[in-house]
Amino acid sequence: ANMSRNSAYYTPAKIVDSLWDIVSTLGFKGGNILEGSAGIGNIIGAMPKDISERSSIQAVEIDNTSGSILSLLYPDAKVYVQGFEQTRIPNGSVDLSITNVPFVTGLRVTDTTGDKDLSKKFHDIHDFCIAKNVRKLREGGLGIFITSSGTMDNSKSLRDWIVGEGDADVIGVFRMNNTTFGGT
């Protein structure tokens, strides 16, 4: 809990609802869903029923207390209570990756699952998590991420990687106001 106190920002319901509106508008009907920084599962809990009924869910949460709650709330999901950098997800296996990535500028992780190149390349945890999520998407998959303004303003190498080596198209970027996550 102490480790998470400066980085655990639970996603407000209005933002989660907007994420699912985007998912639905883009035509996603169901499939393999990855939530790589799930907390207690706010994003999973707001998933539209028609999508939920046609999906399998993998959720990752590093905090033991939040991860235990997540496991209890969503017993049908495959829940990993560990860091995303310790979680093995096959490349090209995810239809939808949707998450509020952890963002702590300067927090570095070392991937132990075959994506070490990404943790070496992207020094901030939020950029690493986005790159790893993108790598897990199947061709035609959909990735929706909440991240810090640093990703938009300072992470040219990540943005270049996404459209280059990540082989992904960026179809939209939205900047939230400064009070969305309590002034962060």
C-alpha cells in the first residue's frame, strides 16, 4: 500500500464510461481483453454487458490488497496480482487492451517475461506499459490507454515506436483537464 500511495489513481466513473463509449463506437463486440493496471476493477466493472458476455478477461494489479479485491469481484477473470513487467501475455493475443497505466515519472521497471527490450527502451513505467500493451495486441486489435501528459508531451520515442516497430495506428488522442485525477 505504501508503494502505491503516490501512484494509485482510481479512474473516475465518467472517464471509464467514456472509454467504453469509445470502444463501442469503434465496433468492438468482444474477445480477449487485457486490463494491465486494474486496481479493484473499475474499468472491468463498467464493461457493457454485451461485450462482457463475449469476452475473456485478463487483469493485472500489483497491489496485493487491490488485487485480492479484484479477484473476489471478478472470479471469472484471470487475475495476476503482480507487476505488469512480471506478467507473461503472449504477443498478438489480445483483442482489446484498455487501462489507466501507472504513471510515476522516473519509475523504471525491468520486464522479466520476454519484453525486457521495452523496459530498457522506455524508462518511465507509463511508456513501458503502453508499449507492452501494444505488443500484446493482435492485428486489428484495439488499445485504449489513459496516461500522463508526459507521454503526449515528452515521449517522442514511444510515439515513434508505436507507429514503427509497434505497427499500430494512432486514431485519436485526448487531453484531460488537470483536475480529472485530483490535480495530477
